[in-house]
Amino acid sequence: MQRIPQSVQESIESGHLPSPPEILLRLMKTVDDEQATMGDLANIVEQDPGLASRILSVANSPALRRGRELKSLETCLVALGTRLVRSLATCLSIQRLFDRNAKLDASTVADFWSHSLLVGELARSVAELAEYPHPDEAYLSGLLHDIGELILLSALGDPYWRFLKNSAESPRLQAEESQLFGTTHAEVGGWLIDQWGIDTLLADGVAFHHASAVQILTATSLPQIIWIAQTMRLTGTEHGRQSQQSQA
């Protein structure tokens, strides 16, 4: 479990630490239960109309639909598979938590999701190339890798917002963040996932995405995949900045 300074932890908790959605936790428990059936999973999903609608939509999307339209929720779950359903449920649940937070600017949340979705897609691609057995797990961890930023923005407000605004993403980011706040968004994100009891592997992927190149060599596969995806994203962003500067 990640160790967060007491002062920061108190700030986070005083700002009402978001609770893990009950339906999400029940769904994850059911996905991991080898005795559970798709019917059991459908019974949970149908209690959340928003999630049920999202699953029906994705299962019938041009990219996944094969043949006739899928109208049964259970049939859609079979078509998507449990891991993709878990990813969809987590994405929607986490997005709801922070969309309702009045302390967070809508554009900030939109930028967060744009970056996170890209890292998630990169992580899944890296996982597939590396023949990691659960690429959707990599996608989910990539999707959540910066969740600590939203937590710290909610807890610390303007000081953390100014830090994010004035600090271009670079290898110095984590050191600057740690010096100023006594922790990093990576550590806070891993800590939050531990608090929720979602998945230790996912917590590791989140917690170590800003580790040094030397540190990541001894990590397990999932943190290495998220680290590579994050590095690819930062490299692409930096290349874009340099291109803009050369054209100016």
C-alpha cells in the first residue's frame, strides 16, 4: 500500500474522498468469481441504466457488431467479454465521480480524460505487442494512471492547479511534485485504488508510471507496460511542441 503523508491524507479525506461505486465493486467481484454466470453479471449491470446503455451501445458499434443487432444485455456481455465490461464499468464510474465534483473545472476534467484515454489505448497496444495475457487490464490501468491528479486538485485546490499549469510534463515532474506536496499524483492514485480494494496490480501500474528507467526494470509486466505507454505519450507531446516552435 502506498504511504501518503498524514497532512495530505487529511486534506484528501476532508475534501470527501470519493467512495468506490457499489455496483462497480460488485461487478468486479463477480467478474473474478469463477462460479458466476453471465446472468449474474447481467443482473448487476441492469441496476445501472447508464452502464447498461453504454454496454448495449458498444456491443452494437460498427467495430464490434457482427450480424444482427444485439438486444439482450446478457448477449452483449457475452459478445464483449468480462474484461472489456470491467473496463467500461470502471471508466464510466470514475468519470461520474469527478464530473460531479464542483471543485474541478470542466475543461480540466476533459483534458484529463483526453490524455488518459490515449495512454490507455497505447497501453493496450503495448500489451498486445508484448503478448501480455490481459490487454484490457493494461488499458484500464492506463486509463486510471493520472487519477491522483484529480484527487490532489480536489484536496489541495489552487496550489496544485498552479503546479500543474506551470510544470510542463518532464522527467522532473515527479521530483518537483514530491518536494512541494510531500507525495506525487502517482502515489496518491495507487493509494486510492488500494483504498477501494479494486486490484493490487492496477494500483502498481498507476503508482509506478513515473518511476525512473532504472527502477522500472525490476517492476512486474503491468507497471512496465504503463510506464512505456506514458513515456510514448510524453515523447509524442514533446515532439509536437518542438514542431510548433520550429514553425513559429
